[in-house]
Amino acid sequence: MRPFAAQRESVRAFRARLEPLCAIGQERESMRAIGQERKPLRASRAQRQSVRARAQERQSLRAFGQARKPLRACRGEVEPLRAVWPQREPVRACLFLACEKPVRPRPVDFGAASTAALEAMYAAAALALAAMQSLATRGRNPVTEALDGAADIEEWAHYPDGDARDRGGRGRYYYHVHSAEDLGGREHGHFHVFLDPPACEADLAPTHVIGLAMDSAGGLIRLFTTNGWVTGEYWREAEAIVAALDGFSVESDPKRSDLDEWVSSVVRLYRPQIVDLLRGRDAALREIFTRDPASDALEDRTIRVLSTMDVDLLQQICALESALGDAATG
């Protein structure tokens, strides 16, 4: 690992070089109005026009919302990769039709992390930024890289087809989109990240680690955990997943090396938040079982998301730099 000072200069250099690249693309492969070409599972033409009209009244086309603007990434239309949502919400548990008082895990305190852990997260930030820069120089971002030039984006389909699976059997991920009604105003779609079962249990389904919600500019905006039925996962308690997070990495295909690096680095970068979200997920389920011991909460279709947290990449980097500075002077 490079000395910390060199890592810090590297991250600062990446941040400076991302400024002219924040247009994410100009889409050399012509992602032709993805929102309009997507197969119409969500609304009739008249309904879509109505939604667009209401969205335009509320704010400019920069608000993706129900208008489902395409992932063209044209300069001036796409929000830059710096902090566009400065207020990060604390971790919260979202229990739909389940608990009256959702479990609220404690906010992440970087001051409690060891210097080694902070430096590992900072190194992951440098790798994530490097991957984003490499994608941007090719006219892409994490979302368009996962879609890989697809002209029609099918809701619920996995991108890449067959999932991005680590060649060593460590983990996998895929990107997909839901209907506009499911996703709300900010989200285009999300990555689901999994741990693969060990070789001795290869017949088991993978275990869901975290969801990475993405906006229309290809930026990460939120982390979340899901109920068991959502991905059909093999359920493991939070601590079993946490034990496998150190050094998390997916290397699926050399052609997707930038995307593999970005997904893997983001999981390591946000490790404290992911740990809190997983523990919040389990706490939410315990609350459900306490209220109704006979319930099969993992299969309850009214409960989809168990914990969620908004995030911002550059805020995370600044918080790490502050914590590392405090550690160096303390």
C-alpha cells in the first residue's frame, strides 16, 4: 500500500481531474433516450406525458423523477459528481406496514475507526475515483457500463446478462431497474451486490450484501438492504456477512474491469455504513418477530427495504480526510 500522504495526493488529483469529466460521457455509443426507449411496462403515453408535465412544473429536466430522462450525460444536463445532495440522512430502517417505530442504527462515527481502517477506506476511495475517471474518458459511467450500450432497457432484467460473477467465486453483482412508480424521483436503478457461497456449499443461493441506488447521471445516491424474498438470497445474519467484507472484490471480466473495480471499491469505502445497515436490517426483523412470533417476515411481500441511507462520495472522502487528520494530530 502506498504511503498515506501519496494516497491523499492521488485522491486530490483525481478529484481535480474529475471536474472536466463530470459530464460523464457525451455517450460515444449513443445511449439514445433510454427512458423513452425502455419497454413500456410502466405507463401509457398519455400518463408519461402527464408525469413529465408535472415534473417540469416542479423543477428543471435535471430532476430525473418520473420523467425518466435518458442517460445521455450531455454537458449541462447531467449533475456533476460533486456533492449535489449535501445533507446525508442518518441510517434509518424502513419497515413498510411492519413497525410503528422503525429501528434507527447509530450514525457512523469515523472517530471510532482505527487508523488502518481509515486508510483502507481512503485507498478504496482512490480506486473508486480512478475507475470513475477511466469510465468517463470512455464516455461512460457505472450505470452505462453495466448496460453496455443496450438500446432497450427492460425493467427487472439483469445487466450484465447472467450477472457479473467473480472468477474466483467470491461474489457477484448486477444492475436493474424497476418501474418509475417503484423507484421514486431520484433513482434510475440500482446494483445488487452479493457474496457467493463457499465451494463446499455451492448449491446455495448467494447472500445479498447491499443495494447501490444510482441516479440518472450514474452517481451513487443511496445504500439499502432488502428483505429475503426480494433477491431470493440465502439468508445470513449480519455478523456473518460483516466477517466476509474485508477485502471484498469482484473480478468478473477484463472488459468490465473498471466497473468491477468501482463496485468492489465502493463496498470497501462504505464498509462502516454497510455494517450499520446490515445490523439495522436484523434489528428491524427482530422487531417484527417480537410483534408477531408466528410471522414469516422474510417472505412478507409488504416488506421490501429494511434499512437505507443516503450517501455522497465526496462527503465521504472529506469525512475520511478529517478523521485521518484528527488521528495524525491526536
